[in-house]
Amino acid sequence: MKKIFSELKGFVIYSPELLAKYLQEHNLPGNNILKYFVENEHGDEITKSGIAIPLIGVEEDYYSFCISTNGDHVLGNGEVAVQSDGWIYQTTNNELKVVGIGYLKDISTITDENSIQLRLENGWSSLKILAGIKNGERVFELHTHKEETRPNFSGDVTTTYYYN
């Protein structure tokens, strides 16, 4: 599995196409979109709309990301250190992208080398975030469940992912 670094002690899981659409529709210009997440209500709206999910409080290190579905888990019970439920995600181009949150300061610096792209069926998904260690490596498992309509959002943005 490919690993990326936790820039600014965090990551963001996002739908590039829907994020670009949101920024355009709300006339939010520029390459520094991190400011929209921390300086006003747009960050909450983007998260509650299933466009982007911030993972904060992540120890500085390299992490792998994977998607699991339908009860098939990558991390076993003894390997899960942190779990966060209630997230929603939407995609329109069959992808889920992950990047260190620091790259949101200048989205033009996001490349294939510093991000992870995972395949996900178009539409709505409910998402459970599992973090742990598998075979000595730090892993985020994104457990998805396909939904016919927009699920209710109840994710906790204050969840931290510090673990050993």
C-alpha cells in the first residue's frame, strides 16, 4: 500500500470534483482552501455535505489508506486503535482522494506522489474511519456502506488519531 505523510498533523479525505464545484458555486477563489475550513462556516458545510472529511490530531508519520466494504475489514479487532463513525461521503467520478491537510494551503501542489486515490462507486456512502497498526504499519481503513440517498451526518470532527 502507498503511504503519505500527515502534513500539519492531519489528512483530508475529499472528492476533488465536488470540492471544486462547491468552491466555484460559492465564489471561493484561490489555491489556499485551508482558510475556508478554519476561518468560516464553509468548512463545516463542506464536511456535512459529504465533500471532504478532515482527520485531525494525527501523529506525524507515514500512513496507508484503504477502503473496505460490506463487513470485510482490513484491520482486525486487536489492531484498531481509534474508530470514528457517522461520516458521509459523496462522489461523482468514482474516486476518493486523500492528502495531508497542509496541502490545502496551496492545492496546486497536490500531486500523485503526495496523495492517495482510491476507487469508490459513485453516489452516497456512509463511512466509518478505523485507524490502527497492521503488520507494523500505520493504516487508516475507510469502511464504506453504499447508500441510496444522502445519509445523516453525525461525524465528530474533534476525533483525534494519536495512537502507538
